[in-house]
Amino acid sequence: MSADNDTNTSNDFNPSGMERFDFLMARYLAGDASDPEKEELRQLTENGYEFRFREWLDAHSDTDSAEVSLPEKAREEILTNILGTARPQARRTTMWWSWAAAVLLALGGFMWLTLRNSQPAHMNIARDEQPSPQDEQQVARGKQFLILPDGSTVLMNEHAELTYSPASFQNGSRDVTLRGEAYFDIAHDPTKPFRVRSGTVVTRVLGTAFNVNMQQNKVVVTVTRGLVEVGSTQRVYAKIKPDEQITVNTQTEQYNTASVSATEETAWKDAYLVLDNTDLEKAGQLIGAHYGVKLAFSRAEVKKCRITASFMHQEDLDTVLTVLTKMIGATYSIENGHVLIDGGSCD
């Protein structure tokens, strides 16, 4: 872990990184890992954690083989859903796969990481469940950043649950069901309205940004951009604009609207650092503002690289910088609140 006046190289390991690796393994084995977390796990396996596997195997070299192997079906699932998605040039040898299968039994994340070139790439779909037929419901739970099939994004707060069918995004409407709180940024499509169902309350938009908070007996919708229509399946309660809020009593269907500061009402998002297909120059500004530091790059061309990453669990600055520099093959140093990203490329 880098500290003031220290330099971190892309080959270094740090305790928090190792803990994150173990944490992701535990979530995967428990069936709780989201697709972004699986993608992070894949990225970690490609970026030096063969060392972690070797260490574990050395420590358990005398263990009975039944205790360090997985059933064939489980092993194949792991290789297919995580390691099997690796890029061809990053694939390991057969011995590497045996290390992976063994360590998953013993080891118990937070980020979805994708390094992009200077041109925006097709956005991935982040889901909590394993890939399934288009007509099956997908469920995402807890703190995470999702990109839906139409490119709309959802930042989910703690204890939130989002359910949707990918097929609905192809059949004339885009429908999701929300429990808890989430912030939506909707891709504009005048031919396909986007609807958020929260109990009996329906929030309908074409392309805008807004926050929905479903509580025990009420639903609160706050708009940050565009126009939002809120109602039930039978009628429209109101249309609200930026810095406006509607509160609906779900038992009586009574509602009231008010002028608010949308920034203050959605301040819960400030605890999360989300970089959505962001060039590194902008990412540096966001990271700097989040942690109270200033970032600079030794190579100007690196600032054009694009990255998608979500840091949802109050990761420290070193963790964020370690991830960023590993993605671009760079190093970093910190001195008196100034961070220098040295080297790297978009390849």
C-alpha cells in the first residue's frame, strides 16, 4: 500500500486488495455476487492473483484431495461464468485452471472495472443473477451500479432491490420494479417509456434523471433532470420537474408536491464513486474531489482512456489508485495531497 512519498507499482499486492479478492470469492460461492462483482473477480484473476492461488495451494499441499477440489459441475460453472470469460491472450494454462478450482473452495468487492479505448464502447448489462433467457426476471440487490439493456443506469442504495425482465426492453416498454431507494439516469427513447413500479406507485419517464425512495407507507420521487410523471395504474398524480419532489401515501393514495434541492435530497449518492465510461481526465477530477487530492498524469494521451468503475464500499484512496493504475499499466505516487499517475496506456 502506498503512503506519502512512496511509489506503488502495478506488481505490488496490498492487504486491502487481497481482502477484496477473498470477499468476492465468498460472495460468488454464496450465490450473492452481481455481474459487476464477477467481472471484477475475472479482472483480478487476470492481474496477478495466480500468486494468491499458488500461496493457498502451498499452504494446503498436505490436505486430502477431496478437500481442495470442487464437484465437476461446480468447477465447470466457475470456469464458464468467471474465468472462462477471460480474453484469449490472458488465459492461463491447464495448471492455472486447477489452481482456480481448488482455491474457490477455501476462500471466502466492490468494483466493476472495464478499461476502454478513447471511443465509447457498448455498455454491458450488470445483473445480480446468472445469465438466463430473456423472458426471465432479473433481480439485483444491495449497493451496486447497474447498466440496463437500453443503456440506462441505476445506482442502488443499501437494501434496495430491483427486478426487471430484459424482454420488456425489447417489447415497446421498459419496466422495472423497485423496493428501497435508487437513482435512475434514463436513456432517452420516445418510443419506449421507462416505468418504475414501487408498490402501487408508477413513475413514468422517457429520458431523465430522478431518485425513487420506497419506504414503508410512502414513495418519494425527486427529479434532478427532465420531466417525470408519477401516478398509479389508473391515474396520474402529478408531473414534476427538476428540484421538485412528490410524496405519495401508498395506503391512502394522497400525495403532495414540494420544491426541494435535488442535490441535497440525493446526497446519499455522494458516498459512492461511480465512473461510467469516463475518460481518465474526468475520472481524475472526480477522484480528486472525492478524496480531497489533485491528480496529474505524466502522459497526456492516457487522459483519453475511458474506464467504467464503481466503488461502493468506502474504499480508501490507495485502493482506488491501485485499481486504476493496474487497469492502464501505470504506477502512482502521493506527495502532499498530489497524486502522480506515471506511465500507462489505453491498450
